[in-house]
Amino acid sequence: MKKNLFLVCLFMFGTLASCQCSSKKSADNAVVNTTETPVPLGDPFILLHDGVYYAYGTHSNKGIEFYTSDDLLTWKYGGLALNKEDSWADRWFWAPEIYFVNGKFYMYYSADEHICVAVADSPTGPFVQDKKEPMIADEKCIDNSLFIDDNGTPYLSFVRFNDGNNIWIAELEKDLITIKKETMHPCLHVTQEWEKVWPRVNEGSYILKHNGIYYMSYSANSYESPFYGVGCATATDLMGTWTKYDENPLLQKPGKLVGVGHSAMFTDKAGKLRIVYHAPVSYTHLTLPTSDLVYHAHKDKDNIHPRAMYIGEVSFENVGGVDRMRISEEYITPKLVK
């Protein structure tokens, strides 16, 4: 009798545990399914090509991912545009920028703290380094960004580590891959008070030309700092003196975001100039369907991961006869959909 009673109790306990586990599993699924998931990219870049937006950024330890969208609001994960097997390095794939030039797509990115470029026939890849070596083999650099001037001369701005993180520029050969080292020229280093929170960082440059003036957006302070922000400098000669705005930063802690930065710009389908940047996410629980990564609680403003992509607007205000760049405090938060 005792044996039978024991078996009955054991059966009832097992059934109750099973019900509790099923209930918990269902509840967890309900939470995950109802949680809006942002696009999990640091150092984001957006390319508009043939009516489709492509987003790339820092996220995967397997290479560089891409996401696609028709409206900038909802995005789908596309896979790896660059696989680490097709790159010079096998770790630390950061800050990709993709440009369509002469029928080819060029991806400028950092790998293992060296600047690289890979080429593809499609914005989805596969991007491949035919010659697996960094653009500057004997020096660590990051954050390489392409700019092609009106006369067709290509330039590369990038970060060197010879005064904290500071921004340099150089001409490229016509292959868009080889740096003319003799043309390397310093642009920006830490000089303004807002940039001195911690540590010495000017990075994440992006150059555009407007009414004959060159505008360089850049980020200052550590990306780990809530005071990470975006400033602007201008020049009339790419290889000349760059002057920072007195009113910098143009973007810092907009709305409820902190640690905003490493931006790039693009023109949307309506012809509006946009800026894309990252900031830490403040969601309670996110399970992201990419790169075998799972992101958990982000409980306060002192934590920087996970990071996500945000999009704002850029305009120019005429001040004393000169157009000054302005970045909106308003932003949209792109969402992942299946």
C-alpha cells in the first residue's frame, strides 16, 4: 500500500512539475513574442540601392551581417555579407561602410584593429578580400570611410592611435584599395571640452560635401561613455585645416538615449538627408535571431550592450551666409521582423 501510495504521489508530482514547466515555457514565449526587437547593430551604415535599404554594422563574431528594409522602420535579417573566412583577420569585425562604385560594391571595415576593404557584385555579398591583407599592414587603425570628390579623386578617412583615437585622411589609388601613404594627413584630435570626459577619442568620421564645403561628422569620448556624442568639423580643402563647430556636440543624449555615436549619413527615397547611429538598448529581455548571440537585461544607463541602430534627420541652417549642419533630436527606432 505504501509502495502504491508512493507511486501515486510520484506521478502527481511529475504531472504538476510538467504543467508548471509548460506554463513557464508558454509565459516566456509570450514575453519574447511580444517584445519589440531593435536592429542590433553598433557602428551602423545604411546603403540605398535599387529601392532597397541595406544596413550593416558591428555585431557578429563571424563577420559582417546585413539587414534589409523598404521603409526604414521594419527590417529583416539577411545573413552574412562578409564571412570571416573571406577576410584577412578572424576577429573584431567593426564599422563597415559599403559603397557602389563602377558596378562593384566596396566594403570598408575594421578587422582585428586593422582597416580592410572587400569587394562584391551584390550589396548582400559575398564580400571577399582577393588579397587578404589590411590596407596598412604595419599599423593598427580603425573606422575607415570612403569619400570621392567631384573630380573623381577617392579619399579615405580613418582613425590612427598615435594621440588616443584621432582622425586622418589620405588619397587612394584608382583601385579604391591602395592608400597613397605619402598623402596621409591629420584632420582631428581631441581639443574641445565636451570631448574630454574619457578618454582621448575622435573617431567614426563621415565626410560629405555641401555647397563647396566639406563637412565631417565624428564621434568623441569612449563609446562606453553615456557622453559619447557626435560633432562636426568643416574644411574648404580635404587636405587642409578642419575647424570644429563651437556648438559641438550636435548630437548627445537625444530623447531617452545615451551613448549615441559612430554615425554615417545617407539620402532616403524621398531625397531627405538622414543620419544613422547607435546607442545602448534599454529593453528588459531580448533574444536576437542572429549570430548565435543572446542579449539580456539592460537595467541602467551605465551599461552599453546591447547596442542598436537609430535614424535621425540632417539639415543645414544658414547662419551669417554659411550653411551650418544640424542633426535632429528626434529619431526613429527600426524594428526587426521575421
